[in-house]
Amino acid sequence: MEENQSFVYMASVPISQGRSIEEPLNEKTTKGSHEGFVESLHTNNHLVRKRLKSPFLKVKYFEAGHISNTKIAIIYIDHLVNRTIAEEIEKRISAINIDLLVSSGSLEELIEDTSFSPFPQILNTERPDRVISYLNEGKITVIVDGDPRVLILPITFFAFYQSSDDYTSRWWIGSTLRFIRFFSFIIAISFPAVYIAIVSFHSEVLPIGILYTVRVGLEYVPFPPFLEALVMQIILELLKEASIRLPSPVAQTIGIVGGLVISTAVVESNLISNTMIVVIGFTAIASFVIPVEEMGTSVRLLGFPMMVAAALFGFFGIVMMFMLLFIHLNKLESFGSPYFSPLSPLKIKELKDSFIRFPTWMLNNRPTDSKPNFIQQQWYSRAWKKK
């Protein structure tokens, strides 16, 4: 309003109120930071910059979606990142031709190398501290406005079994926990199949006492072991979906009802054997150990073809399925980087942060899967020892 004027100009200036920063529900940790990404792109950008005060940190913005005009940020450390990989990612995002883009999950499907692979080739996380560690390795972060999940690429298979607690705890504790997670991969994908193969083809491998217990449990069950395992796995997935969709208090009730009442009822009615309940329960726990939920779900789903192979060919079918699985993992790539590195191609020096974690002062080199410009991180991290 100006002086001596009888009218004013009014304009609407909306203020967008976002969700406050809190710990991610899917990636809880006992030690370390409890901050997580939110739906605001600017807030997420700030969380990264707050932890990484480097003049080499670079952010590039893109837009995707003819109708949604969704803003996308690509973040990397300029002097570390491999320019070929960065340009390839920028090219794929720029070439997206779609009307609506609302989530990082949709973006992941649009830019990943092999969409038909059961294994995720892009890691998504809600933890800023995890993003910082991967940026330091020369990897690239992609943030989609409106989604708290941040994409990290390129990535390897072993990164899905690493947790922030591995690095905030002492090295031998982190190594033990990580080894348990890799053991859980074998259990989750093959335990029901091994049970089916033993009961159907190879009962001679069991001691006579255990064999007698298993046979007694199966005496009055009218279904073959494969059908038992298939039904119980489907019920497990139904209970999991129900617990996710329902409110928290009701979800806990569903878990108790599903875990106790239903399992007791099917055993007492001789529809499922006691041993099968133990096998499926152990399999479910093993799949939930995996830090990244998407990988855990993929592993559980891979258990179905493994059960089919075991029901048809026994141990030979399981071995053949594992051979096909590892052949696929060896051929798979994430933006031109080997997905199964450092096992394929074999890099002995990088194994010290794969199945187990060596002490921090021994991790002097960056992983080479993302082809960073500088491999060496530190020449002598414990300088006081040198004196």
C-alpha cells in the first residue's frame, strides 16, 4: 500500500508444513544418530550438508513428470565420483518421459539396469549417516521430493547386509552380527526346501532319533511336505501384510493370533506338522534379520522356486537352484559396476569389509565397485602408533 491510496494489494503466501525429523521406523539403530530423512527435498539436502561440510559436495537438480514436475536432486562428491557413472545416471534421469512421478520407488524402476531381477540394484535408505558413508566411497545419492527414501547407487549385494550398528560398535561385534545376517540369507532362502528334500528323498541323512520324531509328526498329515510349506509361507505373507496395513495396536493382536492361535489350531487338527511350524518360523525370523526390508522380501519370495526344485529333485534341485542364483548374481550389474563385488571379480583386499568388518584403522582404501577417482582414504589413520 502506498501513501494517499485507498486500496491495498493482497496476495496468498502459503507455508508448507512438513514432518519433523525423527528416527526411521525401518532402520532403527542402538547406537549412532537417530535422525532420518523426511518428505522435504530441502530438509534432506540440509541433513546431508550438515554432516558433510566439504566444498567438493555437488548437488544437481532435475525435474521429471510432465504433470507432477517432481524435483530430483543428485548429490555426490565431485573429486571422488566416477564421471562416467555420474553422466550415465544423469542421462537416464533426463530421459525419463512420464506424466507422474511421486516416489523414489517409481524412479528406481525407471533407471535400474535389470527390472526383472529379483534382487534390488539400488539401495534405498532413510538414514543420513549411511548416505554420508556411501558418498565418501564415491557413490551417488538421488533424492526425490516428497519421498523420505533416498537412493544410493551404484551398489553391491553385500551392502544390503550392512547396518549402521556394524560401524558404531567394536569391530568384532559388528563382524559377528554381519556374519549372522549372511547366514540368515542361506536359512531364509533354503531351509524349507532342505526340509522338503530330506522328508521326500533323503531321510537317511537324519539321525534315527530325529527321523522318528519327524515321521511321527507326519503320520496323520494328509498333505505332502511341499504343500505344507507352500501353505505356511503364504499364510506368513498374509499375516505380514495384515500387520502392516492395520493400525499398530490391532497389528500386534494379529501377530499374536497368527503366531499362536492359528499355528496351534492347524497342528492339533493334523493339517500341518509340528516340525513344519518350526521350519517356517525359523525361516521368517531369518528373513527379518536382513537390514533392508526390500532384500528380505526378495529372499522370501526366492524360497518358493527353491521349494519347487526340492520337491521335484531333492538336494540336486537345491544345488541347481543355488548355481543359477549365483550365476545370475555374477552377471548382474548396477550402473556398470559388478553387483557381486568383491567376490566377482575377486578382490581379496576388499573382503575385509564384506562378510566381516576389520577394525576401522585397517580400512584404508575405498571399495572399487563404484570406481572412485581416489582409492586411498588415509595413509596411517592411527598416527599415534607411528610415534
